Amino acid sequence: MTVKEQVLLLLEKQRDRALSGEELAGQLSVTRAAVWKAIKSLQKDGYAIEAVNNKGYTLKKAPDILSAAYIEQNLKKAGFAIPVKTERIVSSTNTVLKQYVAQGQEADMILLAEEQSGGRGRRGRSFYSPEGTGLYMSLLLHPKMTPEEAAMLTTVAAAAEAAALERISGLDVKIKWVNDVWIRNKKISGILTEGSVSMEDGHLEYAIVGIGINIYEPEGGFPEEIKDVAGAVFTNDISRENLRNRIASEVLCQFLTYYRMLPQKAYLEEYRKRSIAIGKQVKIIQPEGAKIPETENGASREHALVIGIDDQCHLQVQYDDGTRESLSNGEISIKL
């Protein structure tokens, strides 16, 4: 952790009193000049730090910029020792973590970015990732599980994100199978889980769970092609002080809690109760160009009633002729 990050954390902890340069330098075992340089750099970043003669420095207001130190400290408080890194702009956080692995990264870590130039979603889609309005983060993990079991990490992420967002925003947060998080009948988030499997023995070498959340509506609105389906957690003007850092911390802590307890599947009930599909008639979306399958009785499998979600997070559906099936992947369309 840099001197700048350490100074910021101390000022965050002691917002009720001023900390002198001498006191900060003593606690960090650095020179007062190093403290002064860190303060100036923080002020340049937008932190409102008040300097009063004979008293010291006080943090009055923090901007809404990502802080690896702030998030990492919150994770440590919750009992999770995992390094956090932030970048201003990346192609995509999933892509960069895969590059880190190729360069020798072997330990778990978390990467967040202010902006993605090539944010990715499922099935090769793009994920709109403008600067400063969203949370774009990925976790590099090394779970001891099969590739099939690793698919459940998407479910874990959706359940964790929904629970965390509801706690912070007070809004009703729903999940559209399999990985879309919704607020006000709009998609505010997407999740992309990727991994690498050993060709030698078929075991999972690592998994990367990417989470993208639209925290605020971008200036000028969403692009034309997604404006009818895309939404944001917050649509009005609110205090943004450290808000994205707090949301990131909450989502990550909840995810890691579920991840630590994977065999108990504590996340599954959270996922089920937030489903907007159960009890609804849905359209099953086939890959482009694929023929719509039929049941043994010749009935179309394009439309079905969702009757539940099983323990593997497969969607349990019933077709018009009464035939039932569990869908392990794919997409659905729901008329709300």
C-alpha cells in the first residue's frame, strides 16, 4: 500500500478530528515531506482535505473514485485477506485478469476499473462501461471444483449482488435467470464467469467472475440500442461520497461469504426468492439460426411456464402439453 493510500485511510478513520503531519508521519514511519506530498496528491484527485495551522489535516469530503485501499480494508474487516487493484481504464477486467494469469499470477485477487473500453457480456455481447458511472470488477479465484460446479459462481454473484444492492439502496432487487440483476424492471447488471480447464486431467485451473453494475445513469442516457432495457441503481441526484467504494465492498464481502460456504448453498434461497421468472410464462430464446425444438408430442418448446429453480440453478419449466424440462443454459424473455 502506498503512502498516499495509507494517509487516506487514516484520514477516513479519524474524520472527527484533525491529524497533524507529524502524527501521520509517525504512524506511517515516513517523513513529513512524504505526508505533505500525499496530501497534495489526494487534493488533486478531488479529496476535500482541510489543512489548519497548529491542528493538522481533516478529510471533509471524499470524491466518488475507486480506492483499492478502502475496499481492501473493508474486506479485511470482514475477514477476507485478498488483494485489490484498481485501474482507470482497461479493455475489460476479465481480459486483464487472464493476462495476469498468463504472466504468472497464481493467487486470488480482485480488479476494478473506472472504465472499460471493451466490456464483455455473455455470448460475445458488449457491456456498456462508461467512466465514473458504474462498477466494473472481476475476481480471480482458484476453487477446488469441477468446471460444471464452477458454473454456479454466476448464481453466487447474482445473489450476492442483489442482496448487497438492496441493503445499500433500499430498493427491490430482482434476478432474471440466469445472470441479469434488475431494478425497476430494467437490467442494471450483468455477470460473466470464465475459466480455464486443464487438458491433462480436466480440473479447473482458475475461474474469473466479472460483475458489471450501472450505478448511475450516464450523462445523456444509455445508447439507443440498449436504452429500453438498461437501467441504473440510482436515477436521481444523491450524495456520491465514496458510494461506489461502499457498494463494491458490500458486493464483494457478500460474494466471498457465499463463496466460503459453497457446500451449504446459502446463496440459492436468496437467488430463488428474487427470481422474476418463477410462475411466469416465458419465451425460450434459442441461439441465432437454431431450430425451435419440439416435445415428444410435437408441441413447440418456444414458450413455457417456469415452475421453479432446482439446486443446480437449472430453470424448471413446463410446456403447454404438460411436458417438463430443466434448462441448464440459454436465455429467456419475460413479458412484465
